[in-house]
Amino acid sequence: MGIRPGHRPRRSLRPPPSLPPLPPLHLRRRAGILVAAAAAVTLAVPTLAACAAAPASSFSSPASSATVPAALPGRGHPAWLVSRSVLAQFVEDPAAVNQLRGKLVYEILQPGQPPLPGVVAEPVVTFASAAVLKNAIRARQLPPGIFGVLYDPEAWTFTPAAEQQNPVQAATAAAAVAHAHGMRFIVAPAIDLTNVLSSSGTGPRWRQFLSLDLIGRLAKVADVVELQAQSLELDTGAYRAFVQAAAAQASTARPGVGLLAGLSTNPPGVPIEARQLTSAIQATRSLVDGYWLNVPAPGARCPACNAPRQDIAVQALQVQP
């Protein structure tokens, strides 16, 4: 998230001018701590709110009361967006703990799910429906201390048909409610929305998706845009081309918007190897602020997914610029 030679400078996450301002970032800054019992270390994880101006942070070993200064995120250290279940596995893995030290971490929660005990990160509650998202915020159904909400519209049964047909309108309304309640708004539109929306593009579906300019239009109301590029992992060239074009749409529409790209250890189809995730990261590190590292379990939301591969996820964490 820091300034990288030859790349765009560090950017703060701020709501669009048309929406109610959030409290200053320095008032929301707090250090996240991942406790890894297996590794017998405590990991200092600066929060997303610290992106604009990373504060000094520290970690201490349970075996000693001495406080040891921890390295700040520095240049080329990506943010990581991971689910609660994946984070629970990471804190039991010394290699994962070591790689997350000094990184920015979001913890994705399902509605009704509390943050992981013993872990303090920036909690983000995910919703596939903007209507449900708004109702949950207004009814104060989210756990206290929630950093933000994530809206994940896709061409599936979990997103209402009306929202699939007009995701920008749905996201705009959801963002307004989130910002009014002091929360950041993250949006992650799926490429399969081209199955619902009329596209003027030709060629691969990801190019048709880009022709909709959904990323640009959504960036105008979001604090962070997540680019669901994981279906392109087998083709590094296509992965980079999509991320580069989508990031350009977002940055043109709203300079300074946060950008994450999607990765998956076990998407449907041919099994993924760690080297393919590594290649995708190395090809796009200069274009985005971090990655949504998916380790999905086969189920209703991913019926064709292969078995989860935490080992691949840990290897992806180890990639450095």
C-alpha cells in the first residue's frame, strides 16, 4: 500500500464527495493482532484505516514482556481480504502468520457471524443482497466495531433479480446507508452479471463485462472495488489484462478508490497450482492495493468448487514484489 517506484502513490480510502463524510481516518485507526498459538508469536496487523498513514505498531512474544517494534507495511506489501474461516486456519499456521506480519487484513464475516475470538482485524460483513445489507445496518444487526460491509452482486439466487438488472442503483443505495452509519463500503461485482445485463462487447465474457463499465460506475459510490478476476487465473495474460482495464475504469471514475483483485485456491474446473496464483500476483501487484484470497468450500455458493487448498493460500501469501 506504500509508494512503489514507478507506480501510483499511496491512497487514502475516503467516501465520495456526494455522500456524508466518515470520521477522520486517524480517529478510526487501531492495530489488529493475530494470535498464533502454534507459532507462539503475536502478529501486529495494521488496519485498513491505517492505509493513509500507517502508525507505528508493535508485537510481543508471549514468552517475554518486552515490546519489539514491528516492521511497518512499507512498499509492496499487499492488503489481504480473507474469510473468517480462512483466517482461523491462518493463525494456526506459523508460515501464514509470518507472511501476514505487517500486512493489512480484512476479516470477512457472514451476516450474524461474530469476529474470530482472539483475533483483532478489520471486520467486514458480506451480503449478496443490497436490500438485506441496508436492513441489517438499519436494524443494528451487525456486531459492534464493524469496519465495513461488502456487497457481492452476482448472477445467482442470492442476489435479487432486480439488483442483478441494476447493480449500480442497488450499490448506490447500499453505500449511502453504510456511509451514513460510519462504515466503509466495498463492492465486488461478478463477471457473470453479463449473463443478465446487455453487453455491447465481443469476445471473452470478461471483455464483455468491461464494456458495461460497471467497475467505473460502482467506483463512484464505493470506498473499495474488488475485481473478481479469479476465473482467469489459468491465463496470466488474461488475468492481467482484465485487472489492468478494470483498475483503469475505477481510477478514472474516482481517483483514489481502493482496489483489490480476486484469487481462488480451488475454483471450478482444472485444479489450480500455487505457481498460477504467484504469477497472477506478480503480474498485477503494481495495479491493485491487495487481494481477496478465496479458499471456498464446495456448497450452495460454489457447487462446482474443488476441495479447499489452504496450502496454496499460504504459498500465495509468500509472494513478494
